[in-house]
Amino acid sequence: MNGGHPRWAPQGDRISFLSAQREAAILTVATGQILNLDSGKRLNRSIDWSPDGNYVLVAEAEGSHVPYGCLWVCRVADQAWTPVLSYGTAGTAPQWIQAGGAPATVGRAGFIR
């Protein structure tokens, strides 16, 4: 975990972190296996887990794939990536927001989608 920014999965069985190359990675604690999620997205913030632990929210750094950065949701099981319609990654770190009994959504700096 040379890159830092570790975060425990909600179930406590995995840890997300940034590799030394600033790429998203997940360590399975029981086996020590490391899953590299994408070798092209350079990150500048910690990875946030969805409440059910099936997805991670990733803030790609400016200049990595797009000039102003991009938010991505990645389904961990099959590494399927979906961009979040938000341009630029400056400001506070993105996070999952769960209001009442509603499903979790992605939000940043007070925005709820």
C-alpha cells in the first residue's frame, strides 16, 4: 500500500487504497491478494466504498483521462466502470450519501444525485 489513503470496506474484509502509481487497488485481508482496478486512471483522493461494499467511488485526477478529472463508480465484482456526470474533481472528496431508507447515491460538497 505504498500510495496510501487506505479505507476499510463496510464488511471489514477488504481495504481500498492508492498504489504507488496512484491507481485504485483493493487488498483482500484474508488472502493478501491485491486487485488492481484500472491501470489507466490516476487518482488524487481516497476511494469511497458503497454501503453494501459492492462498489467504489473513485475521483480521477485532473489530466489523467480528461482535462478536469472525472468521478467514476466501479462495480468491484467485475470491474465495470461508469462515469458520474460531474466534471472536475476539485473540492471535497466524493462520497456515498444515504438518506433515510433510500438507496445510496453519489454526492459531493452538499450535492445529492
